[in-house]
Amino acid sequence: MMFALFHNFNDVEFWHRIPQRMGRPASQVEIFRMTADSDRYLLDEDFVDPVNTLCASLIGPYDVDFLDARQCRLLAGWLEARLEQPITPRLAEIYRKLDDFARRAVDYNTGVVIEL
């Protein structure tokens, strides 16, 4: 489980619409990894359905999707509002990191790969 922020798409290959991060230097792709099954459960319960509806994405457990800059702008707004509501500390930590990634993806005009 991870989020991958692309700083740029220079020489990046795409599989369908998903940019491939393998072999890309850390200066081009920034990764945030989650390892606990409990993180997957938290995201499945709180994140997947509302974000898929908002962003017209296909995020799901054990799957990969890519949110482009336009979708990241929507995601950042959702995360900002969600972080103002009661939330578990671990989910807040994950959401703060994803919010940072989404906002920077908008600035870079790239996007974020989400792999749950």
C-alpha cells in the first residue's frame, strides 16, 4: 500500500493511464508506504467510496489508480474538510501526507498513484 507523487513525467512510461514509478529516481517520484492491514481497513471504510465518487476514480483494495492534477485538486479539498472532522490519529497521519502529495501534484501539474 502506497502513494506515489510524481514531481514530473520526464521519460516516464505509462501503463494505460497510470505512470510507472519503477526505475524512476527519488528526485522524480516520492513514495509514502503503508504496511499495516489496519491502514487498508481504515482507508476502505473512510476513503474509497467518497473519493471515487468525487474524483470519478477506481481506487479499491488491492488495486492501483492514478489521480491527475485535476482530481488531486478535488481530493485536497475533500481531505481538508475531512481532517476538520473527528478522525483516528493514524488516519489523520495518512490523510495529512496524502493532502501534501495532492497539493504538490496540483502545483507540479502531475498526479498521485494510489495503491491500496
